[in-house]
Amino acid sequence: MQRRAFLASSAALGASLLAGCKREEKSTLHISRGRKIHIKLATSWPANFPIMGEGVEEFAKRVAEATNNEVQIKVFAKNLLVPALGVFDACSAGQIDAFHSGPYYWKGKNAAFSLFGGFPFGFTSTEMNAWMMYGGGLDIWRKLYAKYNLYPLLGGNTGVQMGGWFRKEIKSFSDLKGLKMRIPGLGGEVMAKLGINPVLLPAGEIYTALDRGTIDATEWVGPALDIKMGFYKVAKYYYSGFHEPGSVLELTFNKKFWDFLPQDIQTIIISLANEMNAKMIYNFQDKNAKALQQLKKFGVELKEWPQEIVEAAKKALMTVIQEQSNKSQDFKEVWQQIEPYWMQNRAWTSLGTKNYLEMRDG
Ligand code: CA
């Protein structure tokens, strides 16, 4: 008897829930008829660029799916609407609604922006995401970008990058003196203090410059993207890296446009940007591991930096930070927020992850 009564009441509950769902469905459909939002999103990447470019395309598709096609994001590869490194200004001015790129490209606008991309000996991707999401990083980033009418979201992370491809082996400090290396950002400034001559080259020109010996070395990203550039054919020494331990990729909106979006759409975009952020890290991990195996088959020599160079680079970093802090109040403020968080995280990562890796691989 009791069981039958329970079944009857649960059937009734089920029917009322179903009715509730139907009503809900109806009203959602009704609201959706009036809404169509088109978003013009430009990237700094070439068309069909692996991992980063593909990740943005997938994000756009997922937003359309999640909004029943109310929100349509049109993704433009570099130079289709604006030049690769013109996306910041174009979005700030409202010529495009959003862009996907990396904050280290904008250090000329504001020295502090390079810190949101990462720094030598800095955060790993896990530590960086922790700082951004729970340590106040996103808040201070958004405060500074607001001055440029921009609103950044996390849009991916490369994970630890390789130190680069060298035509000659680096056995000691003196081997670095006067070497011409393509290396941008704070990493380039640190390497400059070690005697390297950092140069900037567009992506399309690096291979030829390395082949002809116009440059002696280049960094790029990691095995997955480096193998496609073909550097292993012209420089056989491949060094582990400290200059970009977890570089941030950004999905940034024109702030006026972002503020105009309905809250439910903002929530969907934030959720799917977080999905893109996470998936890009896992995709890099997967593709880097596979490409590394391939590079080994090609006879690439995997190298670690001599300890004296690592120690000198750590000292050089602190000099660079001091110089930048003297020049820029914003850089100083962001660094003051980063430094204690960095130290605190190092203690935990070292005790937890580093010790585990040493046990596993040692
Ligand atoms: Ca790089």
C-alpha cells in the first residue's frame, strides 16, 4: 500500500516537474526570438593555427550551441580584418568586439601587461590560473585594461615553453655572448643581461633567418608548434626553458560591448572561455608529448642550461623587475601583488608537485 502511494505521488511529482519544464522551455523560446547577437572576434593567429586558433573556433561553435544560435561569433584570422598585432587597438576603438591574443604583446602600451602574460621563472599554468582566479590577478588585469576600454577573460595557456633552438651547443656563459636570438618580452630582456642580442622577427621570417645564420637561435613555443616550424632541420640543440613557464592567452572584449551583453550571455561566454582555457592546456600537453617523441626520432639533441647560466638569469630577472618598476607605476603595483603570491605558491608546488615528480622520474 505504502509503496503504491509513493509511486503515485512520485508520478504526480514527475508530471508536475515535466509541466514546469515545458513552461520553462516555452518561455525561453519566446524570449530567444527577439535576440540575435553578432560578435566580431579577430585573432593574432594565422587561419587554422593548431591548438590556439582551433581552440578559438571551437569556443565560437560552443557559444552558438549553448545559446541556441542566439550568439554568433565570427572568428577572423590575423590580417583578415586587422593586422595580427593590431587587435588590441582595434578592439579598444570598437572596430572589433573581441580578440584572442597574448597580453605580453602589449608591453609597449603598458609595461605591466607583460606580467599578465607571465614572466621568467614565474608561474606555471596551474599557478597562473590560481593567481588569476583566486589571487586577485583577474581583478587587477581588468582594472588596468578598463583604461583602454577592454575587458579580458582567460583564453588559454601554452604551459611551460621550451628555451629554444640553437645552432651551437651552449656549454658555458661565454658561449652566449653576442648570440643573436629571436626572443621577445621579459625573457628577451633577461637574456640581454646575459649577453645575448635579442631580436624580434615576424613568425614567417624566423626559419629562413635561422637557416641562413642571420640569427643563431630562436625560441617559439614547445614541441607541438615548433615541429611545424621546421626549426629542427637547421638548429639541432633544443633547450629546456625558464623564460615562459606558463604564458597566458587572452579572450578580450571591448568593454562597452561586454557591458551591453545580457547577464545570461556573459555567464555562458565566461563558462565557455574557462572551458577553452582548460582545454588549451590539456591540448598542449597532449600534442607536445607526441611531438617530442617525433623530434627525438629526428635526432634533435635535448639540452638543459648550464647551472651558472640559470643562476645568472635569476639574478638578471630581479634587475629587470627593478628597472621596470622604476619606469612604470602600474608594473610596480602588479609586481607587488604578484611577488608574495609567487613565493607562497612556490613553497607548495615544490613540496607537492616537484617532490612527486622527483620521486616518479628520479
Ligand atoms: Ca615563446
